[in-house]
Amino acid sequence: MELSFRRAQAVVNTLVSKYGIDANRLYPVGVGPLAPVASNKTEEGQAKNRRVELVE
């Protein structure tokens, strides 16, 4: 969960610093193993699960 949150926070930091998005509009949430899109039993599945989604 911590890694997932740090990944989301890194995206927020980049959007704020590089693209000038107002930080108050963004809220990072890490869901880690709670919402996989593929099985973590293979490298390919693990790669698909390392993602960031933007939700309006």
C-alpha cells in the first residue's frame, strides 16, 4: 500500500511542478493489491498492475 501511495504522490508532484496543476485539485490514493487488473503471478500481470489512474 505504501508503494502504491508513493507512486500516486509522485504523479501528483509531477503534475503540480511540471504542468502547473493546482495541488488542491489532486488527491493521491494508493490502492495497491486491492484493485488489480491482472494476476500478480506473472511479470506481465505485475507490470499491468503498476499503474496510475486519474479519476474525475
